[in-house]
Amino acid sequence: MPGVFSVIIVPDGCRGPEEQYRLEPGHTLRFGRTAPAGNGLTISHPAVACAAGEITATGAFWILTNFSSDQTYIVENPEGAGEHIRVAPGRADAPVPFEFARVHLCAGESRPGCGFDVLAPRHDYLAPGGSPFGGALAESAGAGAGIGAGTVGGVGGDSAATPGAHGAEDWTFDPFPRPYPLDHTCHYFLVLAALCEASLRSGEATPAQVPDIAELTERLRPVWPDVSPAAVAWNIDYLRLKLRLRAPDDPDTVREALVRFALRFDLVQEGHLTVLAGQLV
């Protein structure tokens, strides 16, 4: 079975998944101005050391080693209102706990091309009232175990659904013994809540019409003032990756699949809609 990616490195100017670097737990990526060709991230900036550092993926976080003798690297959490860590020159194996991170290799990073983004979509969160041994967590894990495995955008996993487990209309995902890992304080959860809002408020068994990107953008603007259509679309793509959803690339189909999946497994409930009024659950 193909490996399971736990860390995705997105270089500046990345134009698609084919230009990203995806690491399985235990695998390492070196980066620098003259990084190894073919298996390293080259950052063409004069302030970056020839051999600048390396990232190693783990199951739930990643570690950063700073090869530089005089540059301190800043790892910022873009969702954390200034939350960041400093990785001193020569520091080895500094753990980074952020799900979203921007690595700044140059002080101030006033010019583009002196850093990169790192995504760690395998972050897990216990279900409310759940435990690793039963309750909500065990139920959520059990729901995943019987459906089959899947990949999206090249993320590893067996793409074949469990034969006869569900109808052809169902989407498949990796059957990991864990809940679906959603952080209710992140922008992606705002987007998911807005996608599901109409269906939750309608109270009907059949999901309501799913809003498009423009409608989502306007709905989110009161709680997310600098939201843009591009940001909404990015978060939808990230949700598809994070939830290990396998669906066609058609944007309308992806949004509908996310709503169906979220409602089916109670990832968004009516009480969660308070996030759309600026209240975090």
C-alpha cells in the first residue's frame, strides 16, 4: 500500500500539487540555495545558505533542523494571531506543532522567495467527551474502518472502496483509527460550517442547495473580513485533503461531497453554526 503523507511542503510560487513535496512519517526533505537536485527544495535567494536545513515528518507533527551558522528561522502559525517559534542557528530537530506554518528563512522576509509553507493535515482532535478507548472517539474510528481507503491529490492510500460496503454514490477515505481531525478555530472549519449551514437550518433529510464560492465568500465576510474567493477555494481543497475525501475534481461536486460527508458523520452540527457569528465552539 502506498505511504501515508503527514507533511506537505508548498514552495513559494507553487502552481499545483505536482510542485509540492509530500513526506511520509520518518522521511526527510533538505532545503537550501543549492539543495540536492531531484530530492531537495531549492530556494534561489542570496540570503539563504547553500545547505540551509531539513524537515522531517512524523505522524502528528514535523521537526526542523537549521544548518545555518548565523540565521535564525522563524516558524509562524498564520492562524495563530502571532504565534510562532524561533529555531536558532545550528538547532537540530526542533518540533513544530502547527497544522499550518510559514517558515521564514530571512529576517523580516521583505522579499518573496525566502521561505515556504508547511501543512500538517494529520493533526488529530479528540471528539468532545471521547477517549482513545471508547465513546465518541471509538464510534468515529469505527465509522471510518468499514468504508475503505482513498487518496486525493496524490495523498497515499488504497483507492479501492470496500466491496459492497456502500453504494456507488459514497466517497471513500483512509480508514485510520482516529476521529476526523477538525480544529474549530481554523478558517477551514468556518468554510465547512458555511457549506453546511443551509442544510442544517432546513431540517430536511435531503441536503439543501450547496452555496457556491461567491455565496460562501459573502456569507463569511462578517466573521472573516479579509476573506476572498481564492481563500475559500483553497480551504475547500484543503478540507478535501484533510478529510481524505475522494471525489471528482469538479468544484460543484466537491462542495456537495463535503456537505454530504460532514452531515453524515456529524462533523458539523447546528450548534457549530455559532462560529459564523464570530463565536468559537
